[in-house]
Amino acid sequence: MKITFPHTTLLALCALAVASSLTAQETSRPLRPTSTYSIVARDSETGQLGVAVQSHWFSVGSIVSWAQPGVGAVATQSFVEVTYGPLGLQHMRAGKTATQALTALLAGDEHPEVRQVAMVDARGNVAVHTGENAILEYCDHAGEGYSVQANLMLAPTVCSAMVEAFESATGDLAERMMVALEAAQADGGDIRGKQSAALLVVTNDASLPAWGGRVFDLRIEDHPEPIRELRRLLTLARAYNHMNAGDEYFAAGEIEKAVEAYAKATELVPDNHEVLFWEAVTLATVGRLEESLPLFKKAFEMWPDWRELVQRLPASEQLPDDPELMQQILSVE
């Protein structure tokens, strides 16, 4: 019914290949500080692994956050050495614990005193390092299956705020990490302000490729309220995850499950006309026209061009080739 793009990206693959071909010694050099507060964590129930971060720096997610399904997650920040990400994952994929991986990379780094790095592996082991020359205020805290860390903060209490928020939060891993970021910002956050944020969550399936298994992969590159925007995108991503699940159920002939999944998506984003439209198409396709018509009506009102598209769908077998059905859909006002 809808095109579902795979999570693989050539860019991610190329970046990983290039970074993995380097050693920390070859690239290690102090750069301008990427001040951040971040969290790396593993969900003990699902095995999901994730990292979430915010910074007053453009596109923080492109350099700080790294994760691989069934392997681990890494946050590399302060005076960033990017290769701690791919090389840390490479070590953990080879069987090293988070502590062993971090220790090995620190030993080969010419400037560990300016780094701030945290790792969690697929068994929930955590490791964190904050160099003594990171810019104040800095902090870190390793808990059970997670680590929070920050540098160049307005207040020294950001990490404790994140710990309290993460440990008391409910919901899936993405939600609990999101709550931790919100707590950090509420405590003052980056002394320079707000600019970018990212949230990456992967599954526990180590058989998937390095760029696969992404439950959420969200980036706010530049925004006056990046945490608030990340929260909005997380809700939208959940809705589209339900849509994708609905597509899979529909393709498998599990119609009731498909309809339920589409309904969950619409509940999360009731003003998203794309979600409304495809839920309506599904209902009409399975003979539940009366339920579909109010959704078609709302979608047409929000985006009139859906009227044109709906007439094209029978040719692609996305709606029954039934003139009476089409007339009833197009007549809604």
C-alpha cells in the first residue's frame, strides 16, 4: 500500500567503513569542544541499545551517537574523537566488554585528558571516561545498564537530574532516554544554549548489519528548541512505526491487526493527513467503507490532492477497481 524504505543507507555504511579503517592514533587530535549532555543505555527487558544527546553545536548526532544492534552504543563527546564510536563498536562486536573496549581506545589516544566517552555493551556492561581537561561544568554517572555524561554545563547537577529522571521514568528505552534529556535541559543544560539533538535506538539482534535494526534514528540538526522538536519527532516516528507494522500485517493477510496498527498511528498523530489517508484506504479496501469515509473527508480537507491520488490507486491495485466505491469516496464533503 505504501512504500516502506529500508533502514540501510549508503552514507552510514561508507562512514562506518572509513572510520573503522582508522586508528585512534592516526586521527587523535583536540578539536573544538562539542559540549553535550548524553545518555547511553540498554533495556534489560528487550535488549534494545541506545544513545541520546543534545548540544549547542550543529548536527551533534552525526558525530556523538553510535549504536549497532546486539553489540552496543557509544557517545563520544567533549573534544570529540569520532573513531571512539565505530572502533568502540568494533571492539564490542569482537567480544570485548564496554570497559575493555574503552580502555583499549584510551590507551591509544594521545589526548585522553580532553575526551568524554561512554559505552554500553549488549550484556549491559557500562564504561565512562571524562578527561580532567574537559570544560567545566562536567560530570558523569554509570548506573545499572546506563551511563549519563555532560560537559560545559551551566550547572554541575545535570547528571544527577538525568539519573533521577531515567531511573524513575516508565516506558520503552527511547521514552526513558528522552525523559533524561528533558531533565538535563530543565536543570540548565549547555551553558551556551540549545541547537541540536539526536536519539538512536537499535534492536538486540546481532545478526543484523551495522546500519540495520534501527527502531528510532532521529536527528535535530539545528533548532531553537531541539529537545522539544525531538519529542515531537519521537511521537511521529512511533506513528510511522505503527504504519509500517500495519503494512506488514496487511501484506500477511492479518487484516484486523493491520487496522489496529493504523488506528494506533492515527491516535498518535490525528492531524497527519498522510496517516489518515492510508488508514482510510485500508478500511475501504477490506470492505469497511463507512468507517473509512470520515477519514477520507478529513484527509481531503487537509490536503485536497488526495482526491486525485485516490483515483489513481486502483491501477496499482491499492484500491478495488470499483466505480461505485470510488464515487462514494469522492462524494464525501
